[in-house]
Amino acid sequence: MPTAALVSRELKGLADPQKKKILQSFFKTGPGQYGEGDLFLGVTVPQSRLVARKYAGLDFPEIRKLMHSPVHEERLAGLMILVFQFQGGNETERGKIFRFYLKHAERVNNWDLVDLSADKIVGAYLRGRSKSRLYRLARSRNLWRRRIAIVATLDFIRAGRFKDTTALAEKLMGDSHDLIHKACGWMLRETGKRDSVVLEIFLKKHCRAMPRTMLRYAIERLPAPRKRAYMKGQIS
């Protein structure tokens, strides 16, 4: 029977001390930083995905052990297992995974963990359901819950539905954290890839008030003259 201990053992067997140093710095794990205290082994995402796929039959109690690990790659593997199970599950199973994910959302506590799972579980489950849960998440005092809310809408964007992305981005414009500004800008950019009109309507309304990071991310794929105009707030 697969266990969290076996997953942990395999990941530790793939540990790379040099990558560990790079990741500890890249994910801002120092005192007072957003990833303070996060521990890394130095395992790549593709390596973690292979381990997660091998143990995709792990049950919830064992996945919970991974998600509550102080080791980043163990939490990542646990989330990837949930994604695999969600993608292969029926509606009842997907509902259980969705609720389990949100119950332990405080352990989805770095931007890559959110970005590799929120749209695939939260967004995919809510696509044809009420989005009220996303708006509650967006009001959370927890940084990662707020990021889950906006990144989950990537699933809707892929389906050609942009209303909740723009509504949540508008609500999160006043957020104090750069990681929320980046996530909102990213989702707006993804919206623009599929419907440039929706993006430009949003930008014309909000470009003067948007945090600069959010704006830069959102306009990344626009022609250079329009990018300059938006950055100067000169679009009418």
C-alpha cells in the first residue's frame, strides 16, 4: 500500500544540494519573506511529478501527511497526487478532492504550489457551479487563499469565460502583496490571449489605478506603442 513515507523517501533520493540552494533563494525563504521557513530538497517539478504519478493512489490521510510536511517538494507531490486523482475521478470523487483541498489550503503556501493546482482543482470544480467560494477566498487575510481565488479562474479563461477573472482582478487591485498583483496581471494577460477586447476594456477602465506590476504583466503581449501608452495612462 502506498504511503507518504515512501513518497518522502523517493523524493529525498532525488535531492540535489546545489538546486536546493537555488530554490531556497528563489522562493524567498528568509526571515520575513513570503516563504519564510520553507525547506527544499532540490528536486525539480518534472521529477516530483513522476513520483506523484507513481503514488497517485495515495489516500487522503497519507496525502494530508505530505501536505503538512515542512518540505516543499513533499507538499508539491501531495498536491500533484490530488490533481491526478481529480482528473481521473467521477463527480463525487472530485467534490471530495475539492473540499479536501480547500480544507488544507493553508498548506498550499507558496506561489508554485498554488499555480500548479488551483485551476486544476478549484477552477475545474467550480466551472459550472456558483463562484461565490472564489469571492470569499479573495477576501481572505491569507495571501495564498487570495492567490488561489484568482489563479483558479485560469480554468474559466481556457473555456472562454472571463467575467470572474476581471471581477476578481478588480477586487484585488488594492491588495498589498506583489504576488497577488503578479497573479492578477497574469490572468488578465491570459484573458487577452483569447479575447483582446475584454482585456482592453479592463485596461482602459483601470490602467491608471492598477498596481504597476499588475499592469506590466497584463500588457506584456501588447504591441510596444500600446504598452507605453498604458504605462503612461494615455489611453482614452
